[in-house]
Amino acid sequence: MKTRPIKYPLIESAAETLRAASGCLLADVTADAARAGDLSMADIQISADTLRMQAEIARQSGYPQQASNLIRAAELTAVPNAEVLRMYNTLRPGRATHAELVALADSLETDYHAPECAHLVREAAGVYQIRGLLQK
């Protein structure tokens, strides 16, 4: 049996295999299920695997920056929302020292297995240092 290539939009090419963050099949996330109260928040959150599929489509379509963004988003699905907000605030100019940004990158890499996000934070730490955007 010939398989269809995965292409965008994923809901049309891979709805039978896509899963929400909860593990629920995307095909089961319907308006009827929502009206019946059968869905949880995790049922309507995107999964890391879906983001990685989107990243691969972006890469194959010649959009490497978008692919990188989607890979980082996939990594961040493992980070609790409160921690993402804390990280966001830490990354705002003038909010952290160079050492604090490096520690944030280390945490992303070791605690959350998010090497691409860690790389971006390390890069930001260097740029902040050059541009005088670190906490004084």
C-alpha cells in the first residue's frame, strides 16, 4: 500500500496519525467533543512530534529559519508553562546578568533536553553582552 507524503496542512495529510499533547488523536478533537466537555487542555495543545513534523515540512520547503523555530517550540513543550514565563522574563533586556543567562541555557540543556533553545540563549547572552543589554 502506498503511503501519502506528509505535507502541509497536516490535518489534511496526517490527521490519522497526529496526536495532541495528551496523546489523543487529532481526529478525536472535534467541536462535538468540546461541546460535550470531553476534551482537556492537553487535548487541544500541540505535541512535540507534530511540531517536529511541521519543522521537517518547513525544512524541505526551503524555510530553514521557520524549521529551527518549530524545533525550539517542540523542545519547549517539555517545559512547564510557569517556567517558560520565568525564562521569558529573564531574557528581557536588562533583567539578567551574563552568568544568569548562561545558567538558563545550561538548565534548558540539562533539565529539559532542549539543546536548540539552549544554543539560542547562549547566543543571546553574547549579543546582550556586546550591546550592553545585560543587567547592570
